[in-house]
Amino acid sequence: MKSDIHPNYRDVVFYDTSSEFKFLTKSTIETNETIVWTDGNSYPVYKIEVSSESHPFYTGKKMLLDTAGRVEKFNKRYAKK
């Protein structure tokens, strides 16, 4: 196996900004921010908009997500001319 070709696999905190939910898991994602976890150690943090705590399928709640004009952009691009 070649050396120095694999990404850095480490503990990372994923932070759901819409529901203030955080969870610790392993990932290769690169991030510059860190956060202090409940065990007192500092881990890299990656902010996400949707997780199982805020997704309507898992929560059973209807929630408006900001799509930043994706639907309008799609309709404009593929509208019949």
C-alpha cells in the first residue's frame, strides 16, 4: 500500500445549525473551525443545514428550508420557449 495517499480520518463534530444538534463521528472532511466537546477535548467542527434532527422525514414536522432560488433557477432554465 502506498504511503501518504490516504486522507486524514479523524473525529469530527457535525453541527446542525437549524436545530442546534451536534454529534461526534469520524470523517475525512477538512475544516478550519474547532469546538470543545462534552469530554473536554477540542475537535474540528463542520456546520450542516439538515440532519436527522431537523429533516422533515425523520421529525414528522413540516419545515420550510431555504432553497436559495433553486426552483426558480430550474424553471427559468428549463421553461418552454
